[in-house]
Amino acid sequence: MRNLQSEFEECIGLPWHVLRLPDCALVPVGGEAKTAMLWGTQAAAEQPFLFQADIFRFPDLVPEGYFLVGFWGYGFNSHAFYYSVADLWRRVLLRLPYGGAYMDNDEMARRIRTFLPAYFTFEDNVHERGCKLTAIDSMGEGLYRIALPGGAQFERRSSLFRSADFASLLGELAASQGFV
């Protein structure tokens, strides 16, 4: 996993500890440990949810304890940085564009550097209030669903990757549900 850590820090420009890794063993997904750029739990290795066509099925199909992180792609331009997790209170699949032949990868790295810390702050905010979260942001498509403790739900269907404007999402939630 050292290769992945080095690649993330060098290419994206964030320290590895920004990512929230689970306290369990991770296995290489689709490669040998020495060179793997994608790591996850055994459940992620068995069903990695890597293709755009699968992303919106993710919340319904993924088992608790699922975790996936790393770089993966196919073809010339369908390359991304992945961060996916499923536990008691969240279902998260982030498939952030990076590494494609026709992408401005410096710009994508800059956007990831902005997006990930803002996302994790947002996630903390939602969790502190006892909400459940579904967050999918994948190659320009998005779904953010927040289930409040009383059962009310808020949903936004748009990507936040380009803006990383999670404050406006929380503002919309507050206005519609009294989320303080």
C-alpha cells in the first residue's frame, strides 16, 4: 500500500492521513500487493463498484464493512481516484476524475485537494447530528441523501466535485428540514 500512499501524496498533493482508512486489513484489488494502486476490504475485492453504470446501485448492494481506496481506470479517459465506504451510518462512493489521457490532471488534482477536505468536514457535520448519509460523486454525477434522526430525508442530485460547496448543501438542508 506504500505505492498507493506515495502516488496519492505526490500526484494529488494531500497527506495520506486526510483519508479515513478503516481499522482492518486491506487487500490489493486487481493486482499484486507490490504494485497495486487500488486497495480495499475483502468485500471490495469481490465487488469493487468501479464503473459509472454501477454507482447508483452502490447504496443498495454494498455490505457494511465495505471500503475501497485508490486509483483505477480503463480506456484512455475513464480514470479516477476512488474512495468508497459503507458502515452503519453512511454509504459513500467518490469516483473523482484523475489520470485520463485527455484530462488536465493538474487541474483534477487541485479539485481533489479542495474537494476531499471539504467533503470530510461535511461528513463530520452530518454524523455529529446523528444522520445517515448516502454520498455519491462520480465523474460529474452526484447524489447526496441525508436521513435525519426523525425520519425526514433531504436529497440533492448533483455533483459537488467542481465546486466543493458543501456549505450550500448544508444550507439547503437547514432551510428544508430545520437542520441546525
